[in-house]
Amino acid sequence: MEDHLSVLAFINAVASLKEEQIGGLAAEMTNSLGTDRFNIWGMAPGSVYTKIKECWDGIYDNMTCNYCKDPSEWPILFGITTQMIVQKAIQAGAGPEEAALMAMQCAYVISKMDDDSL
């Protein structure tokens, strides 16, 4: 199973996205790389990258390196973590589809960045 589909399975435990929506999102993100359209929720990726990276680094330091013995297990942990974030957003009043799409968009954009891309 492709990594993004395993993460999607966890998100879909609390929301209902279709693979076609994710495929469209992936195409949109890929096609917008290097253009003004490359963004996270309408914001320039550099403006949110640092905060998102701090979050994921904390998850890595506190969970991933402790519970995942092999990098092939990372998508499962990230899927569970993302599911929890989406569920909290829904509980706070976000629409399930909107919260799920935002989570997947974030995952795609951040996966294309590193500290040198800022």
C-alpha cells in the first residue's frame, strides 16, 4: 500500500475522503511546486513550515524513534497522529471533509520541503 493511502485510511476513520480527491490534491500540489500557487491553506509554505516541522520533530522525538523500529512503520504512526489531529479539529467545529483535506494538503506540501527550501 502506498504511504499516502495508509495515512488516508486513518483519516477516513473520522472523515470520508475518496482516493480521487487525494489524487486531485496530489496533482494540484505537484503542479504548483515552484509557482505562486504552492501554498498551505492559502499561506506561503515558508510561513508555516517551521511550526509544522517543530510539531513533527516533537512527534518523532517522543514517539516515532521510541515505537517505530523501522522507517517502514512511520506511515502508521503518522496516520494515527494525523487521525487524532483531524478528530480534534472536527470536535472543535471543523467540517470532516475540510479538516481531512487540510491535513492531507499539509502532508503533501511539507513532504516536498526541508530546511534548505526556505
